[in-house]
Amino acid sequence: MPSDDRAVTLQDIADRLGVSRSTASFAITGRGRVSAEMRRRVLEVADELGYRPNTVARNLRGARTGMLALRLPPHSTSMAYYMEAAFGAVEEAAQAGVIVFLLTTDPEVDSLDRLPADAVIILDPALDDPVTRALLRGRVPVITGEPVPDGLPAGRGEVTSDHAPAVRELLDHLAERGARRPAVVFPALRNHWAFTVRDAIDSWCAEHGIRPRIAEVPHPAEPAEIQAAVAEIVLDDDDEPADAIIAVSDGTVLSVVTSAQRLGRRVGEDLLVASLVDSDVLALAQPSITAIDLHPREFGRRCARAALAAIEADADGEPIHEVVPVSVQRRASTLGPATDGAPQDG
Amino acid sequence: MPSDDRAVTLQDIADRLGVSRSTASFAITGRGRVSAEMRRRVLEVADELGYRPNTVARNLRGARTGMLALRLPPHSTSMAYYMEAAFGAVEEAAQAGVIVFLLTTDPEVDSLDRLPADAVIILDPALDDPVTRALLRGRVPVITGEPVPDGLPAGRGEVTSDHAPAVRELLDHLAERGARRPAVVFPALRNHWAFTVRDAIDSWCAEHGIRPRIAEVPHPAEPAEIQAAVAEIVLDDDDEPADAIIAVSDGTVLSVVTSAQRLGRRVGEDLLVASLVDSDVLALAQPSITAIDLHPREFGRRCARAALAAIEADADGEPIHEVVPVSVQRRASTLGPATDGAPQDG
DNA sequence: CTGAAAGCGCTAACAG
DNA sequence: CTGTTAGCGCTTTCAG
């Protein structure tokens, strides 16, 4: 029982069977040509010895690292969303024996073009993020979660969600529920998601002859700034008060709901509230909050899959483009108290 | 300008100066003995060529991987907390040129004792988590964020926060603000944090002659389960109603606040609310929510530092033990409306 | 003070 | 069908 501290190597297996390393290697990777019998024996011994291929050494040879770098937006608006997506990517990569590591929020830009990774996944690449820019210029293939905004070099592929229809569906839903004066609290983000959603809102409003009422909050924002924006919309001095409010993140929605309740407005009745990004906590509020479910876990998985594909297709072939479905979760904050007890929920 | 696709290697530098690889290596790592002059020239060329040491190859030799594995609890209660901690670890490790990768939530247990990492960080190790158990039994040194609960083999070190005093401070604060019947919504977690906090609450209550009123919710819980627990406490049929409620995560607190507001209770006035774990969104609610700030970023940094130290001290020396300070953020939900406009906040 | 050479664990030509 | 061999990029003895 070589249960000493050294790791079991191919050599150990080979020695044990009196064959050469390569035979063992071929048997294990299944790549080369070895007899079925030999293969069986190698596998048996490998198992017995508790052999674990050393991924580092394995990848050294192939000029690969067996790693994916993951970049999350510097000031993550929606923690839960990114965390889910991250774990989706980790899971998917793990199935291919690939490791996902996190990039610091603020890495040294010049260390970026020689990243020890076979590909990078950038979630929500933003126009004004120097790291994203450097990564996109670097030699490591880049897959982005959501397209790269115009003005930045394209990556090798992108995974995106069909935001516009979902936003329109949400707006339609609000209208059906009687909303006539919807308002939006929107962060000053310069990424594809923000541009797209904003566009969808604007055009929907135009089609419905409604003046889009958008309170833009800085990003990242101080609590006071968000609270002020929310207060302005909820109060709405100079105009008819908003009868529906859409916000982005857990935090902003929370601010909207609590502010509204404080001011005596009844969420789900005289004020509809919805979020552009779903998260677990939105189902916990009373009333529970209608939101667009971006299926972040699946989104993350697809990003990893795309990244893995980009590594293989190491030429300059077709860029990868994948669309992940999204869905609107209708909950009590827009359905009203009638259905409060049994909101439609996943 | 060798700006072709191949990465710049030590050999390139050596060739350029007509010296050998080892000289270049020594000059760059600063480990060996080379003349100051030679060193200067090597560094210069390295810089010029844009040399980046290949960490993978570098570590191959030393039987190190240059990587830290990070395990987050399978059903993260508090996304923001863990995400912050994770990035703290990533940042700290990056300074030492070490990469932090995420473990899948559900890895194959037998792949765990030969993890391609020099150490593992487990955040909030739980008694009932088989992965934690496997990791602790494995040969990769383990650092835990929060101690390993009794019943599991100890790791090589732990980073912890001084929860008990903070909980007591919070309870004292609530008492000062007039709370007489505090209640707690607590998840059925089997980790050190949960045990400690629960203990602190129990003993504080005992000292103050108060019957601890704890609603335990399953973990992970369905929204309905949490809502039910919250409703029970907020309503409190058979007893005097609670005048202060403590909850753990963003979600539960949100549920408490919105439920309370719906039932006509005024948070910060006739009902005090506080969270055991702070996060950005708690500052956004109206009123903003008092919470214990666990300084997760710093916590994560310390974990990484401890892990790095554990790798060096590869003997069975003293286990590492570090304590990260915590602080109570008093906000409007317990301070009341008087100070609502200017809550004490970081 | 510097160069040659031997590996780290694994893969993949190339022989046999 | 299997063994030999030459590396991947780097570190580190051991000679010179």
C-alpha cells in the first residue's frame, strides 16, 4: 500500500504492471491504442492505488492550463445573480475537468494578457471597465456573458438572454394589471443589458404613448442616492404618482417596497412593483415580488460551455452565440392580494 | 519583437543575452547567486519581452500548484457575505501570485483528497456537509472560515469572528431601545456560527430573565416556510407580541420588515428589527436595518493569508487561529425615526 | 559567479 | 499492440 505522502503517478501504475508510462497514460485517457485487457488492468491498478491525474502536469504539455478565468463586474449590482452564474460555470467546467478561478476585482491590467487560463469569461462586460478592455485585447480567448457593448473589440463568443421580450412582457403584464404610469429606477450602467433593457422600455413606452419615467441612479450608488431616487418616484410631487415601479436589484426593490409601504401605499394594489432581475429574496417579501428570472445558473453553464468550445475551436471560426431563455415570474406585487396566498412561482 | 503567439519563456530571455536558462531564472526569482549587473540586464530584457513566468510550470517542480480551493456552504444563506469573503480571499492570494478557484457545490467526494490545490478554504464548515468532512480527512491542508464544529477532524487553522460579544451588544442595544420581548428567526444550520450565536442569545436571555423566543426555520427553506415563521412571530397570537425581531439574512429580514409594515407595525418604533449579518441592501431599506457587520472582505483576506501560511508551515506545527473584529451597525430600524435621516453608517 | 543537466508528471510522436 | 523518447517551462543541484 503506497499510502505514503507522495501522490500516485503514472509511473507507479506502470511499474506495478511492468509496462511503460505511456501505456498507462493511453489506457487511462483512452486516447491511444491499447488492448482492452491491458486497459482493464491499468484502470484496475489505478483505482486500487488511488491514482489522480495531475492536471497541472497534464496541461503543461498541451500548452493548456485547464483553467477558466472568471470576471464579475466590479460593483456587482446583483450578488445573487452573479453568484449563481459563477457556480453554473464552475459546475459545467468541472464536468470537463476544468477549474474556474476568480479574477480580482482590480487586477493589474498588464498581467492580463498572459493569464494562466485557456479562456476568460466576462460577465456583463462594461464599456467603462479597463479590465474588460484589456482582457478583450489580450491573447486569451474571451467569452462574454451578455454581448460586448459597441466600442470594445468583440470576444470569441457571447451568451446572452433575450431581455427585450421579457421586459415587454413585464410591461404588458403591468399594463394588464391596470398600471398607467409606470416608472423605473435604473442604474447608470454601461453594459449591453442596461442598453437593451433601457431601449425596450423606451420603445414600449413610445408604442403605448407613455412618457418613460426613468430615475437614473449612479452606479455604484450610496444608499442615500438610491433612497432619494426611490422617494422621488414614490412621492412624485409635480405629476400624477407612479402606479407601478420597476427596479433592478434586490436592494433597490427592497427600498421601493419599504418606502412605498411607509408612505401608505399598498404594494400589489395601488402600487405594482417588479424587479428586472429575480433572486430568492424577492419571493420572501410580503407581498412577494414579480421579477424577470434570468436563469443565472443555466446562463453560467452556457458561458462555461461556450468558453470550452472556444478553446477547442482555436482558429478564428464563427463566433459563438447562445441565447438563454428568460421568464417572467408573476408574483403578488403585481398580481394583487387575491392570489397572494398562492403566487405563481417556480 | 517576438510578438508571435508563443509565450515568452525563460529560454527566450537567456538566448537574447547569451546566457543559460538557469541564470535567467536565478536573476528573476532573486533566489540564486547572479551578479547585480547580470540581474539588471535579465530583468530589463524580461520586461522588454513581456515575460510572464508560467506559474503552472513553476509549480510543477515544487510539487505545488499555486492554487487555493475555496468552498462555500452549499446553500448560501447570505450571498453578499460569501461573495465579499470570496473576493477578499482572491485579492489576498493574488498578491502572493496564488489563484483561488471555486469548488462545485456538489463535487465527487472521492476526487477531493487529491485536489489540485495547495490548501483549501472552507467557509462555515457544517457538521452535516459530506464535502467538508471529506476535505478535512484529505491530505490537502484545510483552513476554515469559522471553526470546525465538534465532531469533525480539525483543520490546520481557522479564522473566526468574535460573534458572541457582538450578539450581546446587539441584544443590549435592543434592550436599551426599549425592547422587552425580542424574538429571533433562526435557520437550522449546524455550523459554528449558528451554535455560537444561538448560545449567546440563550445565555443573554437567561441573564436577563427573558424566555428566548426563537423560531427555527429549515435550511434551506421554502419561501413559504420563512414567511410562516415570520408571520407567527410578528403576529404572535398566544403571547404578548414581540417588540424586536432579529433575523439572519437579507431575505429573512426583508420578509420581517415587509410583513411587519403590512400588519401596521412601525419598524424602528413599535417594532425593532435587526440582522445578524450585514449587507449592502440592509442600508437601503426604509428604515435602514441595524446589523452586525462581519467585515467579510477582511475575513476572506485573513482566510487566504492563513491558508498561505499553512502551506509554508507544512509540518504539524501550531494550528493557526485568527480573530477578525466585527461591529454592530446601528441603523434606523432600531434607532427609531428621530435619527432616521442620518443613521450611523460606514 | 555561471552553465549544464536532471528532473516535476504527463503526453504524443516515433519506433519496434 | 506496446515501449522509447523527447519535450512542456521552470527550478535547482552539481560542476566548471
